Amino acid sequence: MPSGIVLAGLQSSSGKTALTCLLLAGLQKRGVPVQPFKAGPDYLDPAYHQHFASCPSINLDSWMMGRSEVVRLVQKYGTGKLGLLEGVMGLFDGASPVSDEGSTLELARWLDWPIVLVVPAAKAGRSVRAAIRGFQLEAGADRIRGLILNQVSGESHANYLKQALADLKIPILGALPGLPELQWPERHLGLQAVSETSLPDRDSLGRLAEQYLNLDQLLSLVPQPGQCSVSEAIETPAKPSCRIGVAQDAAFHFHYHENLEWLRQQGVELVKFSPLEDKVLPPALDGILLSGGFPECFAKRLSDNQSMLKELKEFIEADGGCYAECGGLMLLVDSLRLLNGNEYPMAEVIPGTVSMTSRLQHFGYSEAKPTNHQESWRGHEFHHSKWEQETSQANAWMVTKRNRMGSRLEGYRYRNLHASYIHLYFPTAAPLLSELFFKKVQA
């Protein structure tokens, strides 16, 4: 197994993403080849990783992917590099309230990587020792190998906490004050998209890493990348036989890197287009992929681009294959209503209105069983909107939420369109994608 480190948190908003980026910059400044990974179904944090690592960050989701797929991805992308895995939420949070299934800890156990725990310390005193001691006991002997104190109020505060934690025998790898370079704006789904954010350059972040983190001690936790013995698997894409338009702009950019790679391996030529900027679809498409994103932030511009909305509707009405996730569904409804009450016409393929909401809707892992298939697939939902006509018009599949009773009809199937709030991992949902995109090729 390639070597790596897991950066985990006591809770959400511990500062894991900023510290992961800080480490990526600092290690590269030292000439250490790094490969970022992100635990769980996240689209925003990996984009921050990529900005500072100059290579794609790869999602690892133990519940949606399974152990063999997680190991395959780490071997594929991490061999010859130092893996840096940013955890999701708190260390033990995942698919189950009573086990570590789907959690950062489960990934750390599978990969046998040491854990560095990010401790939010802005208001912390000696009491934080009890929390860290609890994490130490729950995670298992010697699993947590380092601590980073985040948001300390000054040097004296940092020294106080170091004394309070000394008997835990966990090295403290750094104590960071509230650095303005790491104060990045957030919105309702997490961090604001990289494309809309002004970030420091990698060199300046690397200097901050050297100033506030003990990189030598951190590197001592793992073998150096040159000691890896597993060779990276060489995957040769199939000869292109299918041409799919992929929505990619400021409004639509929620893609798992491996989803797009999987499509390439199937012989798909991916052609990027912008529902915001382009007036027409790329020519000669066999299918369209409309990903999630933030269409609500660009609702007026999307609505004003009537030429593109017409193109999308005509493509679907002509039986073109279209797979739309979350934001893609929102683009295809009759209208999109914002929190301020403004309502904007959309592509008018899916009947009804999507309304933005102030609270999360149907958050979490899901089992989805299509109405025209016997098997079910694992996915994830995370959205601040609802399709008002779901109870009367949904027909795509029956969705059961993880750890909740009951199920609901969700999504919309029409001709060769499949639109849903569920985000899927494509390698495990091949039958659905093949039905939408590849049936002409297979015929």
C-alpha cells in the first residue's frame, strides 16, 4: 500500500481543508511528491486540494465504493507519492450512528495510515484533553499519531495547551493562529467554489507551513514515497466510440474525478460546454452529463440563456441520453424559485418548480432502486432545494435513506433522461449509465 497520512477532525469545521492545503503546499515546497484524497462524497474540498497540489484530488468513500475500490484508487493515484487524505466531518462520523462504517477511521484502518487530528482550539482550555483522550481510546492504540492545534489565540495559549496535553504522549505537530490567508468564504453547501474565491499562491502557503508546522516530525510518521513497492496500474482508454457533452462552468462543476475517468475508460470522448456561456451544444453528441453545482447562484444568467435551454430541451425530446444530478435536475425543471421569491424559467423538460430552502433536504447516504431495474445503487444527497412536484411526478426510483425508516419515489425519467438529486459513483452504477449513453454503441 502506498504511504500516506490521514488528516481528521474532532468535528466539522475544524479547519481540515485549510490545513490539508497548507500541508500540500509545504510538502511540495520541500520536493515531496504528494497525492491528495478526500474522504466521503465531497466536490468542493477536492477542488481546493487540486489548486495547491496541481493534480486531481481523488474521493475515497468506503460506503459507496467498498474496500477493494478504495484500495484500487489509492494504488492507482498514490503510488510513488505521499498520500494526504482529508477526512469527512469528525473522525468517527460516517454512514452509521453505531459503528465506524463509512467514516474517516474506517478508511484509516483499511489503508493503515496514521491519523493526525486537527483540534479546533480557539476557545479550548484543559477540557479539550478529555475530548482528545476519548478520541485516542475510541480509535485504538497508536492510531492517532499527531495533533495540530488550530486557531490558537497566541503563543501563550499554545504553550498552555501543549502542557495540558503532554501526558497523552501524542506529538503536537503545529499550533496555528487565525491566519487570514486561511480564512476562506463559505456558503450553504460548504466552502465557496474555488472558481469564485481568491486564494493565496502555493509558495506563500508553503512558507506558512514551514513557519507553523513541524514538517520533519510529520514526515517521520510514514515511509517516504520512494519506498512504495506497488506499481501504478496503467489503464488504456478504449477507442472513442461515444461523444458526451459535460457541463463544466461556475454553475456546474460537481464531478468526482474518477467518474469522468471511468467514462473515458468506456471509450467516451468528453466534450466540455457551459450552460452559462455557450449558446449551443457541442455538435454530434451522443449524450449529455449535467452535474451538480450552484445553479441558484446564477439563476438569472441561466434563464436568460434561452438558446442553450432550448438546445437542451430539443436534445432530450429527440431521445438523446441525458444524466442530470442535483443542479442538473434544477436546470431542467420549468422554473427555479430563489429564497428571495424571484422565479426564473428554466429548460421546461421536468414538470414543476424547484424552490431553494433555508435548510438541508434529505441529507445523507441513500439506497436507490430504479423503477425499471431489480438492483439498487448507493448514492448521496446534499441540497438546499426541493422539487415541489416530487410527490406527484417522481418516477425514476425508490430511495431509502441510510438509518431512516421508509422510502420515497424520487427523480424523473423521461425518454432517455434520468434526473435526480442522488449523486452516484459511476463505476458502481454502470448499468444505468450504459442504458443512457452506450446502448446505441452496443447496438
